[in-house]
Amino acid sequence: MIAPKRQRGYCKVMALSHDQVHPQPGAAPQGALTVLGLESSCDDTAAAVLRRHGDGRIEVLAEAVVGQNSAHAPFGGVVPEIAARAHAERMDGLAAGVLNEAGLSPFDLDGVAATAGPGLIGGVMAALMTAKGIALGASLPLLAVNHLEGHALSPRLTHALAFPYLLLLVSGGHTQLVIVEGVGRMTRLGSTLDDAAGEAFDKTAKVMGLGFPGGPAVERFAQDAEAPDRFPLPMMLARDASCNFSFAGLKTAARRHWDGLDAPNDQDRADLAASMQAAIARHLAQRAGRAMGIFKSRFEALDSLLPLVAAGGVASNTAVREALQAEAQHHGFELIAPPLKYCTDNAAMIALAGAERLALGLTDGLDAAARPRWPLDQDAAAHDPASGSGRKGPKA
Ligand code: KG4
Ligand code: ZN
């Protein structure tokens, strides 16, 4: 049991400010910071309590995630209204549960972090409003976290990873390559022009009747493939020299193969799943290879093995990891993949992003808005806006 803290002056001022507070080196709190993180931007309701020690060491004190797969499975995808209701029903109980498990009360915290976007707006509001309530009630600073920044920092939950590193964020809503140089300092090298990689998995799985979520089902079926090259799929953006991605053509080609089959059976499913998985893995690795070249030329002075971090649900796919591993080795990079529970949506990564922001004095007012769209790299998004319309909004 940790004794409640008495000094609350700093927090009170921050919590009641309605303006974004800019970093003030003198104002940032010193020593260990304990932060509650809340996440509800897609179909996982999650809460975590994390301590960032004064030396930067990270300790997850308690964490919980509740998925909604069975609620969305009949529809073959996430239904925003169902997701929002489920988040609203569970968020406060989950927050109380992790605090209880950590042996803490809200008054023991130094801050409350919540995903404020991008994501399904009804869901995002569940975490953000709960966080605002706790922040107001316990006079704590609020940290309105970009979900993508959470994913970008997630490898630091388990690895003592120094900046800069190259990040491939590859999930159901996002596919992008980003140089991460620090908290709030991210440069996007490329992003998907249409679907996210996870969507390509999910939609192909739906066509073949494999259930939801589709990615793990495709991976399972692919293991039984007898002819993984049986269904030729196109090389996407073959003449494009950028780090962007495209998956819509792959998805359409897979559907055409499927529609062309007479009374398809499980062997057809397995072979098409393997072809699709290999095509997605190849495309991801090829574009990541290009980004590694750019990273290397930008950070010439770094002579150790350079880090390529693969985060997001699709990064848990073994074929994808193997393709990235081979490409990383070829370019002199080390592939770092967070453990599965931190690859997919979780609240520890939101608490971490919140704690890092709190340490820099970057807190938010209680008027922080829930944002359906919120690119990581505002400059890149302004100059090179993403196209397409995924379930999580911006794919860039
Ligand atoms: O990061 P995540 O949990 O949530 C989002 O932010 O989207 O990623 C979920 C996505 C889904 O599209 C799911 O099908 C995909 O990640 N996924 C996988 C695997 N596990 C999850 N895709 C391929 N292979 C997997 N093993
Ligand atoms: Zn995510």
C-alpha cells in the first residue's frame, strides 16, 4: 500500500487551467509519477496504472483490457454504436478495478491520461469523460493522449529504447511509417492511401466467412495451406518510389479469386489466406525497407544496430514479423516487437504517453476535445493528406 501524497498544489493549478499548458522546464514535476491511463477508441475498453520512476524506468502496476469481439462478430466488423455503449458501461468499473489492484486511490495519482483520439468518437468520449471526472474530483492534471503516440511509445513499456527509432504502426485503422524522435516529435514517412493492413485482413476474412477479427483467423487458416502460391495477387504501388502503402487492390483481387471458386472449401480458404498474408507481409516489408534507407541517411552518426519497431495488431502476425525481420537484417536494423498485449490496443501505452507528457509539463485543460481524426505528424498530414475512410478515421 502506498501512502497518499499530500502535495497537490501543482496538480490543482494544472487541472483547473482550460488552456493547453506548454512545457515549462521549471514547472514539470520531478521524481516518480503515477498515472492512470484509459483507452476506448475502438473495440477494447482498457485501464492501467503505471509508474514512471525518476530515472525514466517504467513499471506497470495494474492493467486490464476487456474486448468486444463477441458483440461485433455477427456484423463482421466493429459497430460504432455497440462499441460506444459497451465502453460507457465498463469504463468506470475498469478504472476502479485497476486502482484497487494497485492499492491506490485517485488521490495517490499524479495525473489521469485518456485517449482523446483518433478513433470512433462515441468510444473515445467514454475514456476521456471518465478521465475528466477523475481529474476534476481528485484535482489532478489531465493528459489528453493521441492514441497513435501511445502505440509509438509502446515499445518503451518493455524495452529500454532510446530515441530516435523507426516505427511501423500497422493495425486495423492505421498503417504508417514514422520516425519517432521524442514525445510529440514524430515525422511520418509514409501511410496507406486507402485501407489499413488490418482492414485488408479483416475484409478478406469476412469474404471467406472466417469470422471476426479476421487477422488471427487468416493466420490460423494460412497454416494449413497446401499451395500458398495458388492465388496470384498484385504487387501494390509497384512503380511508386514512396514509403506509402495500398491494400485496396489486394483485397479486391482476393475477393475476385474467391468469387471465381465453385463451392469453395476449407483448403481453398487456407490457400487464399496464405496468399493474402504473404502479399501483405511482402508489401509491408518492402515499404519498411525503403523507410529504413531514409532513416539511415538521416541519422548517419548512429553506428549501433538501428531500431525498427513494429507495433499494432497486425505486427503480431508471424509471417509479417518474419518478413520484417529479414528486411531489417538486410538493412542493418534490429526488429523490436512489443509483446502481444502491448502490440494491440491497451491502456498501459496511454498511461505511458501521459506520464511522459506530464514529466514535460505538457498537460491539458478539462475542455480537451475528443477527436475522431488526429494525425501524429500534423505537417505531413497538411501537405500530404491521406485518402480513404477507415473505421478509425485518419490512416495517415
Ligand atoms: O492494434 P489493434 O488491436 O487495434 C487497432 O488499433 O486497430 O489491431 C487490430 C487489427 C485487426 O484488424 C486485426 O484483424 C489485426 O489487427 N490482427 C491481425 C492479427 N492479430 C490482430 N492481423 C493479422 N494477423 C494477426 N495475427
Ligand atoms: Zn490501436
